[in-house]
Amino acid sequence: MDVFKTVKELIVEELSVDEGQVTMEAKFIDDLGADSLNMVELMMAIEKAFESFNIEISDEEAAEMTTVGDVVKYIKEKIE
Amino acid sequence: MNSLYDAMIAGTGKYVPKEIRDNHYFTERMDTSDEWITTRTGMKYRHIAAPGEASSDMALEAAKKALDAARMNANDLDMVVVGTISPDHMFPSTGCMLLKKLGIKDIPAFDLSAGCTGLIYALTVGAQFVMNGKAKNVLVIGVEILSRLINWQDRGTAILFGDGAGAVILSIAKNVSISKLIDTDLTADGTHAELLMQKAGGSKYPATEETVRNSEHTVYMEGNKIFKFAVRSMYDSCHKILKRNNIDISKIDWLIPHQANYRIIESLGKKLGIHTNRVIVTIDKYANTSSSTVPIALDDAIRSKKIRRGDLVLLVAFGAGLTSGSVLFRY
């Protein structure tokens, strides 16, 4: 499964940004204009999208994820 | 529900204090902006109780309007239940203070503490007495003066809360009545109690110079963690009550969620798949008035003729505890 593609779709939806802006290096707050509530909403959307893998992202883990790549890496580790 | 009688909402009322505080009040005093507050919360104004104005005073004004709407007087009441976390006193109850102000006695009156879910809990409790035939008319109140429990230096909470009171009169529904309470759903999870609390002032940490100095008599909240719980718990409660009654969300005429944050309301609406024009929003006018947001929004929607007799309405809230619950009824 293409984790990056799924995450990108969720980010485009939740943060109302263009697909092109969503690179692995993009920072949520600095580059994609997210605020703290967007991050909670995004984490909830990710948990929902990867429901079948029982992913539960703790607040501490979420706080560590600053770039799109961090999220993709986290999910890959969880589902493999 | 198995019961002797059906309960229905006979009338509603609300009261908000005169003083209005807009976002500029905060931008002049702390590092925040109108835009920041509006995009993060959806809030524009909040009403603030006058010095000396008590929760029971505000409850009385809301109760009078609800009695008028139900074409009743206070002597018709068989019980008073008040949902509040900002009672006049630790004891006796605001319910008893309200009885005195209504000029009635010799009926049960009490307060119930369920955070912002207070009105949902109080409605559910009151409804049991009506449905069992123990009471014909129950006055249910959600009232808060949170402005007195706020740390005005804390940017994270100071902007969020307002004062207000809402009243609902529950009565026995006649057999032919289309108006009736359909179902209620309550739950609680104490494992996250520390996320939202007023730490001191109770018997565990009575007031000392130190508790006052440390601002432990004011609202403490971990907003981001609450956000997640809020959306999930309100969704779960709505989902459960709709499923149990075989009602699709598309049949709901009006959803009235607790008004804590517009972003929570938006997330909940999206998850439930209900159109935004079916969701009652008053957060811009009154901010978060805790247990009184739901009855204030309900009364607003009834008086502005959005909600009409026969409409299917779903109330849902979450709050300190953590508590959550919903009430499904035909108005």
C-alpha cells in the first residue's frame, strides 16, 4: 500500500493545501500552515484511514512529528 | 424506552447577562488576535455576569421564560434539577436557592455535576421521574458563571468561556402528542479526569493561600487532548442513539452539539455526515457557557422558529469527567 499517497490525500483534505506542496520534507506548521488543532484533526483522520492496522497515535508521538516524512515513516513502521 | 408515560419538552427559556466581551477585549490584554481566536474557536462574543449576580439569579430568569413558554407557573413544578459546575455555593445546592427565588417549596431540588454535559445529564434524570409518573413537570436548568473560575492571565482558557443559563421544562406527554422524548444516552470515563478540572476548592484541596497563589481555583484544561475526546465521544453517543432507534442521520432535523469550539462542531458534523445548515451554532454569540450551551442554543433555535413542533432533534455534549451523552426527541 502506498502510505505516502494516502497521507498526502488526507493532508490535502485536512489542511486545504495543493498536492504539490505535500512533499516528504514539508513541515506541517511552517510549510503547510497547520495549527495545533489541524494536527489533532489530521492525526484523527490518519487513525481512521489506517483503522484496519489499529493505529493509535498518542499525543506525545504526534508532537514529535513535524514533517510529512515523519508521519509516513511512523505509519510504515506500524503497519509492517 | 419502557416507561409508564412519555416525557416531552413543554417550554424553554434562556438568560445571558448584559455585559458583552468581544475578542478585542483580549487582544488589548494579552498576546492574541481576533483572527487567532475566530479561526481556532469560532468565538466572537461572550456574556459576563455582573458583580453580585449569582448562578441562581440567572437560572431564575431562564426558568421564568421557560414557564411562560410552557404556559405554567412555578407552582406547577414537581422537581428542579440543575446541571452546573459553578454553583452559588459548594452547598446548599443552586437548586434550593432557585426554589426560594421561584417562591416555591416542598418539592425535590438538587444540583448535578457533569461538566459541560450537565444539561444532558439533568434532562435524562428529570425525564425518569416524568416517565415513571413521579412528576408531571420538571424544571431542568443548565447554568454557569465560569467567568469567576477563569485564570484571566491564561490565554488558552480566558477567551473560551462565557456566562449564561438555559431552562427546559419536561412534562408528561399526552397520548396523542407527537412531541416526546425518544431516547437518552449517558456515559463517563474517569481515567482522563485530570485533563479538565478545577483542582482546588473541594474537600481534597481546600482553599489555602497557596492554592489561591497557584491559580488552582480556576479552570485547568488540556485543550488538544480534549478536542480528540470531544469529537469521538459525541460521535459515539450520536451513533449509538441513532442506531438503537433505527434512525438515519439524514432524518435528524436539527443537531445541537455542545458549543465548546467551532472546530469540534465542524469535525463532528463531518464525521456524522449531517449538513451544516442542520447544525445549530451559537458559539459566535455566547462562547462556551458549559452546561448551558445546549439549552441556550435550543431556546435560540426555538424562538427564532428554526426548530418547530414535530421536528426531530438530537442534543449531544461532552465535558469534564470526562462525561458525554445525547438526548433524542421530537419537539
